[in-house]
Amino acid sequence: MKKLIYILGAFMLAGAWYACTPPLDGVTLKLPVALANSNVVVQFQPDNVSAGDLPSNIKISLGGADTAKVVNSVGGKTLAVKQNVLTLAAKSNSVPSANAPIKFFIIAEADGYLRSITPVEITSTKDQNLVVKLTKIATPPAGVSVVQQPATVPASGTTSTPITAATSTTSTVQEKATVNIPSGVTMKDGDGQTVGGSVNVVVTKTDATKTPVNIDLGDVSKVLDKNNQPIPSFTFKPVVGMDIEISNDKNQKVKSFSGQIDVQTEFPTGATDPTTGKPLVAGDLIAIASYDEDTKVFKYEGSVKLVTNANGKLEAKGTINHLTSVFFASFNGITVAGNSNSPADIAAAKAAFGDNVTAAMINAIKTYTLAFGGSVGQYASETFTVDVNDGAVVFETTDRLNNSIITPNEITKIVVKNSLGEVITTVNNPYPSGQSATINMPAPPNFIELQANLKCKDANKTSNADNIHMYAKKPGDGYFYVGKATRNASNIITATSTILKRGGVYDFMFDVGGILFYYDNQTVTSGSVHSINSSMPDVLCK
């Protein structure tokens, strides 16, 4: 599941090499081309822990204009997921920058799972880590229902027959979301090229009564009204979120249509206005907005009235001419923020949203700034999810400073969670005065600093192992990615981990520029520093 339903809506070098066997015994040799820069490490995870482990045969392909500039971690073109990890890199003769980024898509497919298309942009020679959540169609997260439906479109990209896709009901979601593409509509990708052939339609519906559907506009590049004119920023609290993705067998993603397509959703029984708490009823005005995760454009699409359909459920139906995410919210859940209460600001807000926007709403908006302190550095590249006021506002961040939250309500409680949803710290009444605060993070209970002094047998040689990727497993389980080590000023390779348990026993695998080494049955220290002294194989010394 992509994070958009929430948006709008290294660790261990713990191993001496085998001391009882020859240095290269059991070593798998590959092309020893260690790409030191621009690595992209992708870790695949199930978006629902109850769905079980991911399959071992995840198929990977790349799409986009710069695909030819991307290789695997040892310079080849074979793309393989090992232990749920895929490592990519920019070709050695392709140096990315902010002005000349390398852009491509990672397409992941597995039987029984939603096809995932993840945009990647390399803008520097620094390494980056990505987490891609894969959704098992039979067991999506609570409050989420999905459909993945194939269809055939003429090569011209113009539909010859209507295409309809509706989510199935589940034990936790009884209401359907439906997309209908009429006959005679032409589909185009982000470059304006027509999209035809065998297409894959994916619709994901999220019920706010089961799973939070909140919007974080922190990454949005611009906000537009239904006439594509810039409007003041605003908060928008949905009741239902829909993610729509259409792509063909050439990995083209549909971004626009020549005409309008229908999107509609049933509302859960007992759904309430997210601001007032009052039950929604037929006749209530429902606002529709969309968010494009690739272009980062948020757009107000207009409004419709709730109706009661033939199934006796509340339903909203609207039209859009672009993809990917659609959100439905009561107007009482909209708050607009302008620079002032000037007639021009109010007129602009009313032009975008209608008379529901008032000067008082604009004036009441508050912006809070969060900063992280304390032991935050020990969380490495952890992504924090911050729930504000018991989840009324949610945003995700890896930026440790200057995180802004826009909310019409006074912030009284903040809960910080890690990427697994585990609570790291809770702050009550963080804003008794002022509108900024620093959250001091406690040290992770499993934080370990790992130090490895890897020496060459020949005192006249030095180690050439500066690109080490580490994996670990408990005996009997599969390997998981731990991280990449770095070398400090004292020539000691160091890494940090909050995944490994202190005192635990692990088998370790090390990928050194395409050469794999193994070290089994290693007991991790019960303290905060784990030190290793070991001799490097001759092949990695110079």
C-alpha cells in the first residue's frame, strides 16, 4: 500500500570471518565491481503483518526515461530481490545531481499481490534507502479493500468499451469503491503518450473508521482549485480515500484522460463529520480532492451531495480527468489558510471552495513546528510517524528539524512511532504556550553501535572493503537487510542497529562489492558497543 492513504488522507558489522576455514572457502564470487556512490537500497515489506512473509520470487523491472543509467549493485543488469532487498545504483559514468537527476520507476510483481510502481529520483552520489510496501490482495490491512483487474485497450489508447473496477467487500470493509472509464476516452501517461494494450487497473479504498485517512501537505509542490488556479493552502480531513492506478504491460502509467471518468464510493455505516463528530446524512455536501504522488499536485475537484443508493448506503459520486488518489470529505473538515483576512484572500478561497469558507476559518488556522532532539541520531534513517491529538493529524517524516503541522485545533498530545508502528515516545500538552517544540527522543532499547577492525594479513596492505552491505538472520530463518557500514577516521568500520536484539544469536552475511562472506552463530553483546577484530581475505586487500 502506498503511503498516499496517509498523505492526503546500518546497522551491524558483527562478524569476524570464519576463523576455522580458509579465507575463500564458501565464498561466492561475482564481478568485484563495488559501486561506492548512488546506491539505492530497496527493502520490500508486507503492508499487513498478518498477511505473512512476502514470496521469494518477487519479479523486478524498471521503467522511465533513465532506465539505461541504472544497474545492480555490481554493475550488471540482472535485477534480483534477495531476502526482500533490492540494491540498485547509477552507472559509473552517470553522475546525478539536483539539476540532472536520474529518474526511473521500480516495478515489483508477485502472484497474489498488487503490482507496485515506485518512482525513484537520484539527485546526488549519496546512498538512499527506500521501503516499498506490497499488498496481498487476499489479506489487505484492516479498513482497506482492493481490486486488481486486467483490461484490454486498443493501441490508440482510446477505450472501445467501458472499463469498470469495483473493490470487493471484506470482513472489515463492507462498502465498495468504483471507477468507471467510459467508452471513447483516451488514456495518456505523464509525457502525453497514449497508453494502450493490456492494462492493469488497481483500486484501493481506505475506510477512515478503520484506518486513518489523513492528509499531510508537507510534500505538496502546489495546490490548485478546480480551474487549475493556485489557491491558499489548507487542511482537508477525508472520510474515505481511494487510490487509483492504471498501467500497461510496457510500464506506462496513466496520468490523464481526454474526458471525465467516474469515481464513486459508499460511506461506512455511522460515518461522521471528522470535525464536528455529527453523523453524515443524505443531502450533506461532500468535497472531492485528488493528489498525484508523482507530480505532488493536490487539487480540489469540486463537490457533490451525498445520496442513499439502492443498497441503502450513503454514496458520493464525482468525476476526474487525471489520477491517482481521490479523497472525499465533509466541508466542515476543510480549513483554509491565507496570508491574511484581506478581501482578496477571502475571495480566492470562496472562488475555490464556495461560501463554506469564512474569514474566521482562515484566521483560526495554526501552524506548529516540531523538532527532534535527544537520542534521535541513534534512530539512523528511521521514518517517524507522528500522531497529533490521538491521530486527528498524522504525518511521516525523516527530516529531524522544521516539520510543520497545519491544524485548526490546539495540539495537546503527540505520539511518535517508528516505521513498524511501535510507539517511541508520547508527549502530552506539548504546547502550553507558543507554537514550536522540541521532542526529546529516548534511546532505543536495542540500540547497538558495532565496530569492526578488519586488518589485512600482510601488514603492507590495507583493506579495500569500503562498500559493505550487511544481512542477518536468526538460525533457521531467512536473512533480512541490516544496513551499510561506513569507515570512521580511525579506519574502523562502524554501523548502528536498533533491529538486532542485545544478547541475541545471529548468522551474518556480508556483501563486499559482490563477494559474499558468511559468519554464523554470533552472539551480539548485551551492552551498547559490539567490537570485532578480524583478518580480511587477501582478495579484499591491496
